[in-house]
Amino acid sequence: MIAGLGAVIVLPAQARDDKLLLSIEDALNASSSKEKLDGSVKFYFGNQRTPKVLKKLGSDASNKKTNAFGKSDEDACQWAFLSAMLSLEQRAKQLGANAVVNIESNYKKVVMSSETQYECHAGAIMAGVALKGDFVKISGK
């Protein structure tokens, strides 16, 4: 009886990992995004129509996590999304790109492509957003 009780006590607790689909537009229009993303790189999600692509400079992914403790899932996800976007913006600048196209959520290597939503996974302690995209030079800039 005691041995069985001990086994129950050492079983791991189920960690929360809720999948949320949140608005790209809302995240990009948040004051924190407007303050930190400088506008020098344009972003196109999923199959959004883009200006003519002049040159593809590479592809990359960004997987960002943030502390979710004491934050709503949406707030934590928005911070993780902004961190991922800042990472894509920085990489685009390093490559000489003026746009990131075909941006898709890529959480645990599972692709979710949308022009309007991004995928975030939130738990009690952490929230995470993974994005991937192609770095390009587009016309008009």
C-alpha cells in the first residue's frame, strides 16, 4: 500500500501547453510593436500578396519564449510574437533584405500558415511563438 502511494506522489504533473491562434494585425498594431519594429522591413504572412520579389536572400526561423507568469496568455503571446518578429527583422537587415515573405508559424516544426493569425503555445510559466520566413528584396523600396 505504501509503495503504491509513493508511485502516485512521484508522477509528473501535466504541464499546460495551450495552443492559441491570435490576430497578427492586433499584435502588429500594439504600441510595443509599433515602438520596437522600425518599419525598414516589410512582413508578409502566409500567402499574402507581395510586391515583385527581386531576389531571395535566404530563409530562417525564429523560436522565442517569454515568461508568462502573472500575465494573461494573450499578453505573454504578444511579447513572444514581438520577440520573434524582432529576430526576423534583425536577420533581414543582416542579409540586406527589405522584406520577409511566406511567414508561417512553425511551433515544434508543425507549420500553420495564415494571413491573419499566428500560433502561440502558453503554459503557466512560459509562452512561445515560432515563425519562419523567406528573406527577400522586393521592388518599391
